[in-house]
Amino acid sequence: MTENKNPNSQIDTQIDAPVISLDHLRVEFETDGGTVVAVNDISFKVFPGETVCLVGESGSGKSVTSLSLMRLVEFGGGQITGGKMLLSRDKKQTVNLSQVDAGTMRSIRGNEIGMIFQEPMTSLNPVFSIERQLTDGLRLHTNLSASETREKALELLKEVRIPDPEKRLRQYPHELSGGMRQRVVIAMAMACRPRLLIADEPTTALDVTIQAEILSLINRLKRETGMAVLFITHDMAVVAQMADRVVVMYQGNLIEEGSVDDIFTSPKEDYTKALLAAVPQLGQMAGTSLPSPLNIPGVAVAVKPVREVIDTEKKTLLEVKNLVTHFPVYGGIFRQKVANVHAVENVSFTINRGETMALVGESGCGKSSCGRSILRLVEPTSGDIFLDGKNIISLNGRELRSARRDMQMVFQDPYASLNPYMRLREQIAEPLKNFGLATRSEVDDIVRDILEKVELPVSFLRRFPHELSGGQRQRVAIARAIVVNPSLVITDEAVSALDVSVQAQVLNLMMSLQDELGLSYLFISHDMAVVERVSHKVGVMYLGRLVEVGSRSQIFENPQHEYTRTLMAAVPIADPKKRNISNDMNFKPIPSPVFPVGHIPENPIYEEIEDGHLILRN
Amino acid sequence: MAVTLFLISIITFTVTNILPGDVAMMIMGTQSNPAALANLRESLGLNDPLIYQYGRWIFGMLTGDWGNSLLFKQPIGPILLQKMTASALIVLLSMTIALTLAIPLGVWSAVYKNRWQDTAGSSVSILGVSLPDFFWGIMLILLFARALGWFPSSGFVHPNEDFLLALKHAFLPSLALGLGLMAHLTRMTRATMTGILSQEFIRVARAKGLAEKTVIWQYGLANAIGPVMTVAGLQMGYLFGSIIVMESLFNYTGMGWLTYQALLNRDMPLIQATVFVIAAVVMLVNLLVDLLYPIFDPRIELK
Amino acid sequence: MSIFKKFLNFKGIIGITLVLCVILIAVLAPLIIPPEFATRMDMRARLSPPNMAHWMGTDQLGRDLFYRVMLGARTSINIATSAVLMSLVIGLPLGLISGYFGGRTDNVLMRLVDTLLSFPALLLALTISAVLGPNLQNTIIAIGIAFTPYLARLIRGEALRVAQMPYVEAARSSGATNSRLIIGHVLPNIMPVVIVQSTISLAFAILAEAGLSFLGLGTQPPEASWGLMIQASRDYLDRAPWTALVPGTAVALTVLGLNMFGDVLRDVLDPRSQS
């Protein structure tokens, strides 16, 4: 019998037996470079009615563990070479899943154990209807007739709170949004009332409000059916919100296990401590006004907050005025313009020297398009952009190219932002050559210098991108951006694809570069907790508009606009004592900013409630 | 579509008009009186500006008058129709043979990727792709026609006269073509299936407890049909080129044979007609595949 | 070194071996074998099956097939290589510009290319050959032009994909000009596809030459090419099948080798094709 100190979870303490019990599990893969042990001697239990979060970074083996439970890991070339996985079934039987035959395993999958995966966009078969995909599992595991399964499918859709369930049955996956698809996937997994639900990063690819809805849905289903949940994630904030108990994994090994309170307040192992330290926690910065590096134990980082913004004459670096960017949508036989995507709608803000301004919002809000419009990587439809007094909009080809010297960009995907066929030395040196900023001999010195600044060894210069890790590639991308000494660096979700600990290091690097070189950043991100850590100013975007803008402390401590408040409410807090995701949450679906040709939106009206804190009122 | 047809006609007309050889001489023979030749040229309108000739040709086609073949000394229209039917039989038969063999083989290779089944499958398909069509044709003639005597090695019978006999005559050429086609389609199917099998929804299907056979042959294959059909449509173009050689080898008097005779003998009106028709048919087949695509993939809307 | 390991599988070894053999023969044979060996006729030994005197038998004019096949290699390889080179010279810039710049240029160019694709390649080649008059050079031109649309379309697709990659955008925002972007960034990244496709096109070019010559619209006698040899054997299939099988097998082995080599090349150069 487990004793649970967390009053928020509800374990049915009358049932003793764990639903699933892993005992010294070992999983190996054969690769070109030899045998790789993906999971090494893992043991833990999951009891009915509780949520166990399996947490770790990439390569930790958490996904492999869950796939092994379902015996799906063999399809990817893995082999269970040791240990037992005991599933307790009805009538007090237990069966060892690592030894069970294929037929029995098939009858367990989708029946006694359900699983949901990470990518809602590809989890559903694009050419089958929703009804078919919901019912084929039912028809397999139950004796229901055709009409009965259809009834059940409708029930399932209602249970996961999908609006308009009759219509959805007839539809195809591409007609549903990401959040709705994930609900369908959950409905499929719940169809036969499984005793264990395995969720493998189910919300990683979702927007923050949709994530909150899905997390609360899983909680509700768990409460209503008493099933056990094995929740796999790399996001410590989600762990804090969902878990009753936590299992920490690193490179295939089990590092630490305990109740969620114990893990968060008194972690025993170094790795757990480092992991927790690297996670920015929403609300931690309350009371301060400047960005502050993350405190990573074991890494020698000067833990001083970023210095105060320089107060000079030319304080304003970037001034964006009434920026509008529309993308045409073509259709019809003659490919005429049938609609416009109003990606950026009348956005205005300023960034000062040495300051970081964050643009936050969910997918489709226009923050990325805004960043690219400023660099004119896409052409804005109208508006003005003043960089250091010069209007970028009115520059022609050659002038634009030289103006770009002063503002550079770091992209999201570390794998696609470096040319796979070019050595790193050339890629970092290229901006210098393009702008003619240095002679042959000087280039070498400058490049070496920059590489030191981003804390990479000089030997990397000879390498190709595929020889580096994601975090290292982002450092190279940053090096390439700052080599020409720009005043402004636009980072478009630059750390979103990195592991938590790597993310912390890169963020600290960015802040120290800001300190050292006086850089300004336009930090585009969807991660509120990270934004809270690194920004001076924050702008919240929704449907292409800037709905609220102000200093970081104004926005985070005193959000005024309805959408900002919604966003704040949906962000999981990395503290199990502050659970904000528990009730059935439902947010407005994110609309798309597509309007018919000729649609003229209203001019935005802002109200300034404090110094510099503006809220959209229409 | 109309634009493409228009462009096709222009290209055909331009290319064929560079042909050396005097049309008048072809009709009347090389020993004819120069004055008579000049008169004929005048009456055939060969001295008019090219634009006029082009206009006449297009107008003729639209009104059903395709001119007369110099070689056969008959109106082209009916000849085209007859030969088209003959080739249609071969083309359809070979495509059917190819698809029936290629799809299962391709799926099988994809499922057993990088194991011996895959190597076996890809060896067979590489072999098929590498041997020239007419080589297959020769081999098949030697084996089935000469040695075994099961099928005739030449000649053509119209399906309306005797369907079974027509099939017999069409079988060997179709098989030869089909084997080469099958090889390419197998590789396409395999490539498409490996892409599909690595997608998440396949894992989700397994996680529901579905049998592996269902997962691959229903969930997986349903997604592969679309791309494979598109490639098959594109291969139609290749097929219409191959029948030129194959029909000559088998003395099968279809479109391919007709085109070849026209080219060999510099029969300009016939060349123009056959080249245009072949290109137009290929274009129409691809258009058809495009139009039918939404049946295979509900994501694509008909525009 | 691990790159070379990928070549060491069944397909790779056979492919490379075949290709190397054929290249060696094409280059060395004309230097070693005196040309009369392939053209001298021995009417008493006509249509004789493979024996000690004539390793692969003789054709209807008593010519030794072994030497003819060896010398024919050069002609066929020469034609195929020249044709593919020609289609590259036209198709690569076309595809690059179309894919990189997109927009109106792309629309117009691809409309033209698609129209040309409606003409079966063999038909195009035959027509061009007939129009220009069949001989060695015109065969090269005919096949070269016929293969260009497919290559152009393929390259355009790749160029389009690469032009949208973040590293191209990053280079553009660091001040690179269009020509630098195309040559320094796009071109190296489409090379894998170009190389693989060229290898496969070589195979098809050999097949095309064989087909053209078979129909009499390719190489003409006295040139010796494999296609011509197959054509000459048509009337003697019953009595002397080896007259067709010898050149046919030569074509088959060459094309097989090239296809296998191209396949393995694709696995090595383009990791995306591995799922």
C-alpha cells in the first residue's frame, strides 16, 4: 500500500496490486556502431488511480520503456534482453509481458493497455474516416454489433468533449485541428476501458492552452475510471502538475524515484537537482525587473543578473510602426487570390539598446511572421520599421543587404539552419565575406574569437554540422549571427527544440553575450516561463495583433487583457504545490487569421494603464 | 488543359516541319515532271506561310478531317482509330499485369526491408528495369512462341472479331512491356510503403491491437495507392514510347507500329497526326489520374 | 570510412564491378583490339555458335561477335554519356533557376516542361532523329533533348525544396547575393540527387540508344553499336539466337550495373531515402 502525501491526488487505497510492475527491465538495440543499451535495469510500479511521470531528456530511454511495455519496441529493432514486465489482469492473474506470445499481446493492446503518442498530426490515418478508426479497435476486442460500435464511438467522442460528435464521425483527420485530433486519439485509447493508459509526450507538440485542456482531460478520465496513467515527458512543469509519483531517467538508467513533492522539494541525486535547476519556473521572477541566468549546479557561470539597460542618447534601436503583413491565398481554376492571411495586423512596438523584447503567443498568432517581416525575409504589406533611424521598408536590394548587417536572425531548427555541406568555419565566416568586413587574414582571427565567445572549442571549425549536437549547432548559429557585430538579434523559437539542460546553457549564453556586447534581442517564443526569465519587455500576440505590451513584470504580475490572462492560466507551473491544471479546462479554439479579399480590419485602440503597459481594447 | 493541348500541337507542328524531304515528290515519285511537282506543291498549300499551314491543320483536326496518309493513300482518321484500339489493348493489358505484380511485391519488400526478401525483391525489379523491353520481347518470343508454341509471335487481330485470339496476339508484347513496367512500379511501391510504415499512425494502429496483416495491407496500403497511381499514370507516357519498338518487334499493327512507319517513310501528315495523338492521350491519362486522386486521398480537393 | 562500408553490400559490389568492367572495356578495347577483328567477314563461318575460334559465335556476315561486342561498348557508352551530359547542361541551369526564383518564371518554364513530358521520351528521340537524319551525333542530340525535361523537372523540385530551407534564409539575411546563394548553397545540396539521377539516366540512355538503333533511327552501319547488333539479328532469331543474346546481354549487364550502382549511391548520398 503506498502512502501518498499529496492531497491533490486520489488513489484508491483499497486496491493493493499494482497494475504494472517493471522488474529489472533491459532493452537493447543493434546499430551500425554495435549494441546500444537503451534501457538498463529499470524497476518501478504503477498502481491503479495514480499518475506516474517518467521524466528525462532525449536519450534517457523513457520512450523505449513505454514502447517495451506495449511490445512495440520490437518493430523498431529493439530487443527485450532481460527483466520482467508484470501486468495484473482480472481474477488476480499476472502475466509477464516480456514473454507473452504475439496473439495474447495483441489482445492486450488497445484493450487492457491503451497508448497515446506525441504527434497528433500524424497519429491518425489520413485516408480513413474518424468513425472507422474509432470502431476497428472496438470490433476487434468486443462482441458489439456494427450499430452498437457506432453508438459507442459517439459516446467516446462525447466523453472527450469533442464538439459536434456526429459530424466528426464522418470527417477525415485533416479536417480536425491538432487538439481535436489528440482528443480522438485519446478516445481510441480509452475505447475498451484500459486499466493502464500510457501517454508518450502527448502534449509536447500542442499549444499551451490546448495542452492544458488535454492534461485536464487525462486527469478527469483517470478520476472517472480509476485507471493508472504512465505519463512520459521531458517537461518538469507538466510533471509538477500531473504526477503523483515521479521516475527520473538518464541515459537508460533509473536515477531517482519518489513522490512528486519529495522530488521537487528534496531531490537526492545530482542529476535530478541539475534538471530541476535548469527549469524556469513561472512566477520565480516576481519582484525583479531584469533577466537573470539560470542557476545550473556544476557549471561555472557568473550568476549575476544582466546589467541595467544603458541609458545613452540613441536609446531606441528598433521602432516598429503599424506593421502589416498579409499572405495571399490562391485557389480556384485560375489561381486567383481568394483570401488573405492577416499574419501581422497593425503591430507597433520599440526595442531599446541592450534590451530583450519577447513576442509570445500560440501558433498562428503571427509572432514568427513579425520577426521575418522586420528582416524583410517576407515582404511586409505596409508599415514602417526604423532600425537606428533608418526606415528598412523603403530600402532597395543593395541597401537592404547592407542594412541587414545590423540585424541578424537565429532560427528554430538547429538541424535545418546550417548548410549540411559546408564546414562550420565557412558558415561562420560567410557573413564577414558577404559584407566585406575583413581581409583574409583577419577573418580567421575573428572567427576563432567568436567561437570562444559561444564557448565552443576551436577544433569545431573543421567540422560539418552533422557532427554536432543540437545545442552545439545553435551555438554555431548564434556565432554566425553575431560575427558581424549586429545591434539586434532576432531569435525565432531558438531554444524550443533543445533539451532542458541544453536550453538553460544556451539561454545563459545569450544573456551573457547581451551583457558583454550590448546586444538587443527580439525573443520570439511560446514558452512563458522561459520568456519570464530572459526578457525586459513582453508583447503578447493573438490573431496577428499585439493585444498587450509592457515590461516583463507588468505583464507577468498584472496581466490585463483577456487573452493574456487565458495564456497565464494555461501555463503549467513547475511546482507541485501550485496546481493550476486540474479541473476540466476549456479554452476558446484558436481561430485562423484568414479573411476574404478586401477585408479591412479596424485600427487598434490601446489603453495605457501604467507607464509603458498597453492593452488592446477593441 | 486546353493550353497544354495547344502547346502540344505547336510543338508537334514545328518539329515535324523541319523534316527534310519533299512531300510532293513522295506522292508523285521522284521521277516526276518538275512542273507537275510544283503544281502539286501549290495545290497542297505547301508554299503558304507556316502560320496558314498550321491553321489549316488545326481546323482540319477540329472538324474531323485529318488529311490523307501519303504512305497508305487513305484518310488518316479511320486508320488512327483502328490502330489506337489495338494499342489500347496492349497498354491496358501491360499496365494491369504490371500493377498486379508490382503492388504485392513492393509491399512485401517494404515490410521485410533490408532482409533477404527485400534483396530478392529488389534484385528482381532491378533486373526487370535493366533489360530493355525488346530484349524481354525477344526472350519471350524464343521461349513461348518458338520453343513452346503457346502464343503467336506476330500479327494482330481486332478484339471485335475474335476476342480470345486478339488477347493471344496481344499477350506476349503486353507481358514484355509489363515486366519492365513492373520493375519500376515495384520500386516506387516499396519506397512509398517504407515512408508510410514509418509514420505514427501505423504505430497507433498496432497499439490498438490490430493484426499486423490489417495494419500493413489496409492501413498502410490505403495510403500508398494514391502515389503509386500517379506514378503509373506518368509511366503511361513511357509505355506509349515503348510500344513503338515492341509493336515493330511483334509485327503488331498498332499506334506504335504506325508511328514508326510514318517516321521511317517521312509521311508528314501521318507523323503529325500520330505524334499529336500520342502526346494528347498521354496528357489526358495524366489528367484523369489527377481528377481521380481525391478518391484515393480525401485530403486533396478537386479544383 | 563508414561511407565506404555502405558500398560493401551485395548490390554495391556487383554494381561497381559491372560498371568498372564496362568502363575498362570501353576505354581499353579500342586500344588493344585492331578494328579489323570486328569487321572482317568469314563467310564460311557465318552464323556459327560460340566455339574455340569465335568465343561468342559469328553473325550473318561471319563477323566475330566477341570483338564486335567489345568494340561496340565504346560507341554505346560514348553516346549515352554525351547524351546525359547534354541533358545536364541544359536541364541543370533551367531547373535551378526555375526552382530558386519560383513565381512567374517557374510557372512558365514548368508549363513548357510539362508539355514536353507528355511526349514519350523515346518518341521524342525518334522524331528528332528522323528529322535531323540518323547518325551518331544526331542520336546523341536526340536522346539528350528527350531526357532534358525529366531532369529539369527533378532538379527544379529539389532546388525549390532547398531554396526554402532555413540555412538559405540565414545566408540571405547575412548579406549573400542571389548568385552566391544559388551556387554556394543550393547547388551543393542538390548534387546528391543530380548524381544519382545522372547515373540512372545513363542506364536509360543506353537502353534508348539500343532502341533507336534497333529501329534503324540510331547509329548506322558501319559503326558498331549494341543496338545495331540486336537489330541485325532480328531475322536470324530462330537459327542463331546467340546473335541477339550476346549484344542483348551486354546491354543488360551494363544497365544492371548502372542501376545497382545508382541505387547504392542513392542510399549513401541521400539519407532521406532511408526511412
